[in-house]
Amino acid sequence: KQEVTQIPAALSVPEGENLVLNCSFTDSAIYNLQWFRQDPGKGLTSLLLIQSSQREQTSGRLNASLDKSSGRSTLYIAASQPGDSATYLCAGPYNAGNNRKLIWGLGTSLAVNP
Amino acid sequence: EAGVVQSPRYKIIEKKQPVAFWCNPISGHNTLYWYLQNLGQGPELLIRYENEEAVDDSQLPKDRFSAERLKGVDSTLKIQPAELGDSAVYLCASSLVASGSIGELFFGEGSRLTVL
């Protein structure tokens, strides 16, 4: 059964630090991966989608990489700001019988302190 | 471009009462998802539509939950009767993908249900 682990579960850093969030799958047979941000009481905001043909995607201060051979993805946040404080979730599709489903990590709760 | 719109944002009801949530996906998106999210957990899929067809409702508790997407655009999720354990956030998402695939998902703000 496919499982997703996000490490660390929580992270508190001072403003300006570069940081790395990790996402790993027990079954490396994933074909794309999406990172989301969720603010308290809000829905999920798509940050980056890495397609199967890609190894990484960048958007502003965010960079996400995908290593399909190991089933791992990393979200790198450069020069963190207090506004980056949120929960970050990763999700990837896997085959479940006749359906393709998304499996989710539990998220990394990030606090960036001014 | 408007995002995924959900209503209501908040709903408080007593147990055994019915409740309904509405979702309008991004224009042109053929796939619509309803998820349930408990505090501190990742989203759990309830049902997935491709156009009007429910292609995956294996995790929808059909004794009390129902959903429809009659014209392949907006969708309604209903719970009748609600139970205390149904208190959660109900998220709607949409995407534009080929059949059977999973592409980039866009979520609404969610509907927070509290059952007393």
C-alpha cells in the first residue's frame, strides 16, 4: 500500500533562513507530484506540480524536485518570510485497482518568525 | 479567472439534520473532486467526477452521503442525516485532465461543518 511521509512534521525558523521540506513515498511508482500550501481555516493552494517528465519546478523562491527512483520529493524555500508560515502538503497519484488516486502526506507545519 | 467556489463557508447543525454543500469548479475543468479533511490530517477523497460521471465513489459513505453533478459543471454534496463524526472541512477541487489521469488540482476555500 502506498504511503507518504513528510519530514519534518513541524518546523520553526527565523526569517531569512533557507529551508527544505521532504516528502517520500513507500512505492516509488509515482508519475507526478504536487505541493500545496494550506493556511489555517483555508483551502489548499497549489504551489508546484512536477510532471513525470520533469525533475524539478521553480516558482519564485520555491523549488521542488522529484527523484522517482527513490520516491522522494523536496520543497526548497529560499529566504523564508513570515508570510510563508503555513502547512505544506505533498500529494502524488498511484494506481488503486481500476482507479488512480491521490495519496497525501500529513503535512509540515512551518512557522517563520520575524 | 475565478477559482473554485464553495458555499457555505461555515455550517453549524444539530445531529440528524440534513446539510448540503455546493461547489462551482473552474470554468472548463472536466474533473471535480469532493474531499473531507479533519484537523491535522490530509484530505480524504469522497468522490471524483469526470464530467457528469462519478468515476470513483468507493469512499463515499452511501448510507448518508450523496452527491450529484447533473450538467457536468457545478456539484452538490449532501449529508442526511448528519452525525457528530461528520464535523470536518469539506473541500472541493477541480482539474482539467484526460480520463483516468490526475493533473494539477485547484481547491476551493472549503466548507466547515460543525455537528452538535
